[in-house]
Amino acid sequence: MLITSPASRGASVGVRRAGSADVRCTAGSVPAKAENAVPGLTRSQAAESQLRARSARGAGPSERPASGAAKQRTAIALLAIVAISVHLLLRYAFTIHGVVSQSPLLIALLIGGFPLVYDLAVSLLRRQFGSDLLAGISIVTSLVLGEYLAGTLVVLMLSGGQALEAYAVRSASSVLRALAGRMPSIAHRKEEAGVDDIPLNDVAVGDVLIVFPHEICPIDGVVVDGHGVIAGHV
């Protein structure tokens, strides 16, 4: 198919190509030039370098503390489950009462409850109130009254809920990262000598790019030659 377009912003393409032939498009609206280009590299090498950097880049600094907190909450929840299981086993299977059967619960409350209460206290000082504050009050109250089983159950509910929430956030974030990872970082520019792979920031208005089958068009433009099916919106 052959489609012409002005040099201004054309149809928003950035979509998957499906077809057996190449699709060429002219650059309409292109991104600004890169300010941190690496000198001494050819365009193909720069494009490959950007692609490797994008694929190798992991979680940012802001995501690492969140991941560590999620692991801590998961460990606390597992500790609470083990403590409750041991307590019930000692009390009903071996009919052991008193300090011995209560000790696993007390350990879980001290080790697992302290980080939770500390984080809630910090949030309280920052005037960040939430329903978790009631759980923190319940943990402290259970320690004061000696209701270790109830306090451990609250620790399990609080830490388990936060762990499940963090897991859901990570799952949603991984989907978004996978979607962002599909965004092309290079473009196939048609030149007299052949096809040159260039960084996306080097695309200029008027360049003719080749979009191969099943690729995502890297810029906004119009199709000028080729055969294929375009899924997109204007």
C-alpha cells in the first residue's frame, strides 16, 4: 500500500505489524536529539549499545527498598505461621501448657511484631494514618495482656496482607516493564547503500524507515510503500 503524509505529526502508529512484506514509513513527529550520545561509536553500535543497556537495566533504586520490605513481610508471615503451628502442636498434641507452649508465640511477637509496630510508629509520626495503625495497637495490647496467640494472629494478618499487596504490585509492575520493554530503541533507516540501524533519537523528519513484519513502528509517521496490516489508532 502507498500512503502519503505531511511532515507534521501523522497517525499515531507505534503498533505491531502483521504481514509478509516490509512496510516503510516517513518520520512525522520524532523525538528530540539525544544529549548523552556516546562519541566514537557508529550508529549501528550506538543502537546496539542502547538496546543492551535497556535489556540489562534492572529495578531502580526506588524499587529495591520496596522489594526488601516485601521479603521482610513474607518472612514475618512465615514466622507467625510456624509459631502458631508449633504452639497448637505443643498444646493439643502433647498437652503441654504454660510457658513452653506460649514461647513460640512470644518469639514471633517480639521478632515479627517489632518491625511492624516500628514502621507504624514512624508512619504515625509522619501523620500517615491508616487501618494498619489499629493492627499495631492490637499487637502492643496483646503483649501487655499476655494474649500471645491473638497478637501472633494479628502479626500474621498484617504482614501477610502487606506481602500479598507487594506481590500484586510486583506482578502489575512486571507487566508494565514488559510492555515498556517492547518499545523499540532502534529504527531501520533506508539509505542508498542499504539499511542502517540507528538509535531512535537520530531519526529525522523525512527519513524513510523500514518496518519489518511483526515489528513495532518506532515513530509517528505514514506508510508510503509496502504490504501489511496495521493495527493502530489516529
